[in-house]
Amino acid sequence: MSGYTFYRRAYRAFNDYPSLTKLALVFTVSGGGLVAYSDARPFGGAYADAIQADHKKKKVVVLGTGWAGTSFLKNLKDPSYEVQVVSPRNYFAFTPLLPSVTVGTVEARSVVEPVRNIVKKKGLDVKFREAECLNIDAVNKKVHCRSSQDTNLGGEENFTVDYDYLVVAMGARANTFNTPGVVENAHFLKVSLVSSKNWLCVATLHENAFFMQEVEDAQRIRRTVIDCFERATLPTISEEEKKRILHFVVVGGGPTGVEFAAELHDFVTEDLAKHYLCTASGSRVNSHQRSRTTRFWFDKRITAFAEEKFQRDGIDLKTGSMVVKVTDKEISTKERATGENRSIPYGMVVWSTGIGTRPVVMDFMKQIGQGNRRVLATDEWLRVEGCDSIYALGDCATINQRKVMEDIMAIFSKADKIQSGTLTVADFKDVINDICERYPQVEIYLKEKQLKNFVELLKNYQGNAQKEIIDIELFKAALSEVDTQMKNLPATAQVAAQQGAYLANCFNRMEACEKNPEGPLRFRGSGRHRFRPFRNLMPGNLMAEVQAFWAICSTGWRTNSSSTSWRLGFNRPQHPVALVFSLCKQTSQLAHTGAGDI
């Protein structure tokens, strides 16, 4: 009876105090020894026993598993959230390497990671649903979804997900600029370089448009290129038709188009030429760009190098050529300089001309009064304007940075504590850091003008330097040109990953920052913002040039390789992808570190 009482008391103790170390008492059969072990979590864990069983968790719904959504999931640590992920693809794709997948340089399985593997490592309450978002109901805080599995599995399944916080990270779609025939004669592939996100639209013979997941489309492009060569070898194909089938056209001179054109050229001339000896000599790769130069967004020397490299390799680069129509066998172009119209027959055309907004996001924008915008507008904390519980990251959103001149009176009033109407430079010292943190364009302006600090900017506009008196008009004059430095963040993988890491760290410290805000002053209100605003930690131009360096190095490696047949599956030497992965890892670490100082 006493043994029963002991175990009953022990049972009650563990139920009343779940944070106690759980002891398993096991009597061994031989010798009657007593063995004890602990299965409790370490007491030093940051969130070890933060959530009690009876505490209702906040529901967080994440739409998308791209760079932004996956980065958010990887950095979320607080177990006080019940997370549901909704995405039509159940994996994260390392999109910078998709151009290499299209030609077999890298296998598709090497650039993907299942979402469930990612969330499983976190040990949090995360559920994944393979479905697409149909509608966002911001009023009732519901997301209407539809399963994305094949209909032969039992038909479409519609369901609704409730949320307390919604993270929209759905990316973007191809931007066809309403060019006739592109949608009807093309299927789309999203290819995001480390330095720039663009869409590739690939039009092939006798195929209509439908949307697929990116890795599958990359594999399909590879099969289509080989199919073009196989068809060209048929004895019934005329020489004229053979030239058309083996003509590959890339529309768009951005980073994606340039890289894909180079990859395709190498694949055709170095690999396929060895297996299709009688047909490869007639193959051609052309690149069409609407502007007068390639839109590389890099240093001019790198752009010049790319154009010279294309010329040496025999890739016909046509600048100032605008595509006005696409049919199943021809594309129609218009020369911007002369207005001349031309029809060009093709076997495969790649469309790489930028990104556009998804229909579900456009519908949501109309619902919240942003229907006249190109993408979702958020504040500096990534909250959708007008929706406190909805956040938007990555390509589907842009930060609507507040202008200094809109708040100039409020800033002056906050510094003028005694409301005298005039200030000295010393009076600004208490708010200088908050001004620079709240309005990043101030710091950019100071660097451009080679000014050491905000005080030096004010002194440059002082009418009476000895008394250092500053009135509102002088303050306006000093900051009148600051807002000209405002620029939208580029639609890059780095920015999306940094935004995901930033927002996750905000969620990790949501409760702590509610009690102790650490952001800049609220110039139009009282107190401080909960968090420091988002900042891009790695300039786009720097990463763009690193990407160009990577492309040049990898091209040289491919050119000097003694065996190139490995793309077809024969010999596979180690590909030097370590540089790209290392750079992205360092970017992620920078974002994580910076977000810790939000």
C-alpha cells in the first residue's frame, strides 16, 4: 500500500510541477539496483518552459516556401506560436542554381530541401499544407485555400485557415507586359539569381501555357532542348525547318537572361555537339534586349565583359530589340532605333523580363485599398499598411519608407522640449540617433555629401554659426534634399532572406518588446516603436558584382574542363558551388545578427 501511495504522490508532483526534472526509476532484476535518468530539457534553454499547457497559442499562417518564407521558418524559435505553412510546393528551392539545372550542370535534387525537414529540425508546432491560397479575408482573419494535388486523387479540396498573424511570402509571377501570344504559347519558370530575381518564360513547339513548380520546369526545359535536337535528326525534316528548331532565343538582358544564355550555349556547343554531330553546327543562341545595353545592374566593366564574351562565343546579342508578339513558331520584334519589324522563327524562346504581381495578391490589394499599386505596400516593420496583423515579405511587397519632410514639424517639435520655436545643435543630440534610425535616407544622404554626422549637416545651413540657433525654416532647408535618396529595395534573394530572418526575430521577442520597446522614437506619437525598422544589410550592387564574378569563374571552369559530357550523366566532376552557398550563408548570418538588434 505504501508503494502505491509513493507512486501516486510522485504522479501528482510531476503534474503540478511540469518544469521539474522527470525521473524514471527502474529497478533492475539482477541485484535490485536503482537506475535514474533525466529526460528534461536543459534549464538554460531560452524558451524551456515558456508555454504552459493551458495557454492558448497564437496562430501564425505563412504563405509561401521561398526565400522569405523559409528564412522566417528557420529563424523562428518561440514555441508560443502555432504555425501553419501553406504553399503549392512542399520544398524550398535554391533558385540561384536553377539555370544550371536546366542544362544538367547541377541535378535538381541538389537544389531542393523538403519543407517538412526544415520545420522538423525546429522542434516547434509547425504544420505544412500543400495548397494554394485563393483569397485572404483580412476582416475575419481567414485564408481560403485549395489543395494543389492532381485531381485524379479525389478532386480539389477547399479549406479555410484561421490566423492571428499572417505572413504573406508568395513571391511574384512572370511579367509578360501584355505581349500578345506569350501566355498562349509559353510556360513559365521562375529563376532567382543571388543578385536578382527574374522570371524565365519558355515557349516551345505546340505547347500551351500552364504553371508548374520551378524545379520541374527547369527539368522540362532540359528535356525540350534535347527534344529539339532529336526532332532535327529525323530524316523527314527539311534544312530550313531544322534551322528553325535549333534556334534558341532568350528575351531579356538581365542577370537571369544573361546567365541562362551562357549556360544554354555551353550545353549546346560542348555537350550536345558531341552526340548530334550532323545537327549541332546549325544551332544558334540569340539574346534580345529592349534597352541599348544589357541590364546587368553591375559595374560597367562587368557589363562590357559580358557583351564581349557573348560576341566571342558566338551568341548574337541584339540590343534595342523589343518583342511585340509571340506565335507557336515565330517571334515578332521591333527595332527601337529604326522602327523596323522582323519575324524570327524559333525552336525555343526564353522570356526573362522581370516579375509581376500574383492575382491573389492583387485581389487582396484591392480589398485593403492598395489597388493602384504594383505590389503590396508595407511599413518599415514589414506590416502591410492598414493591416496590423498581416506582414508581407519578398517579391510580393515593397517597403513604403516614410519621408522626412512629411514629419518635419513633428521631428522639430520632439526636439524642442520647451516649445520655444528655436533650437541649438545641442538640442538635437537626444533625437539624432532616432532620426537616422527612423529615416535611413538621412544616413545615405550624409554619406553622399561626405558629411560626418547630422550635426555637420545642420551647421552647413546655419545662418548664425556662433549662436548655433536653428529655427524650423532652417531645419526644413537642411533636410529638403534628404528624401531624394529614397530607393526601393531590389527584388533579390538576399533581401527576401533578410526580411524573413528579421521578422522571425521580431516574433521571437514580441512579448519582451511589448514591455520594453527598443525602436526609435514615435515622432507623431508618444513612446517608442517596439522594434528597430528593417535594414538591408548587404547592398544589392555588391552582391550583384559577386554574382557576376561567380558567373565568370564558373564559365571559365566549364570552358577549361577536360570533360564536359557529365551534364548528360556520364562523368560528374565536383562543381564549384561552394562560393555561392558560402555567400548566401554569410548573408543569412548577417541578417540574423542584425535582426537581433531590432
